[in-house]
Amino acid sequence: MNTKTIAKLLLGLADSFDTNDPDTTNYRADTLRQIANEIEPQPEPEFNVGDFVKYDIDTYLRVIEPSGKDKTLCKTLFGEIVYPYTSCLTKASPSEVRVKVVLEGTVERHDGNPQYWFKLRSSEYNYALISIDMLDTPTRELVESLLRAQEEK
């Protein structure tokens, strides 16, 4: 039996411990992982806890466990846990993660440039200035029709 096989067996044994007794289980599992890593060092994970990764074309995830060789445990931006193949993921910068924001309020004209901007008012003193171009088609059509109806009054 070669060292790679022995290390793999030790890692499998470490993963198989019952987690009902965290003190004993963690100590035994950690010891076996340490021995396995001394016999055959494991590569560093490609993704670490907290990393943002891109999956498919426009899906962003957050890594919740260091990546494994085959799969990486992640959470969607909405909290759903997923387990995609590591090979399907690419690291993403936090500045490129696209999020869907849901806002609610009444629509008002913006005095500055009403063709491109509108106010979404949630209360007498709070509003968001939103670019009409950032809306999906059905929402944009609804906002534009509400703004037109306000002009007619």
C-alpha cells in the first residue's frame, strides 16, 4: 500500500467519526487528519470560507467550508445551501457580486432628469433615487405608466 492510499484511508476514517461527542470526535478526527497530512500533504483549498464565487453565468455564492477536491459547500446570497462541483466555480471579487434588491414605495417624478430617474418614496422623509434603466422590463413599464398618469393630472 502506498502513502497516498494510507493517507486517503486515514482521512476517510476521520470523516466517519460520530459527531455526537464533539470533544472526543474532534480530537480523534483532527489527529487522524494531521497524521494523513504528514504522510501525504493535502493541497490547499482553492476557495476559503467567506470567499465569493461565481457559478454558471450569473449566480454568485459564498463559500461556507473550504473547498474540497470535487465539491464546495456554499450558500446562495438568499441563504440556500448548495454543494456545486468545485470545477464549476470561479473566484469572484466582492465588488463584482450582483445582488437583487427589492424595494417598495410610491413612485414620484424626479425634477432633475425625469426621463432617466425617478423617486421611490417609502415615507414622507425617505426615498431612493433610482435609474429607470436598472429596472427589469415589467417593472420599468409599470413605473413609466405611473409617471405618465401623474403628468396627466
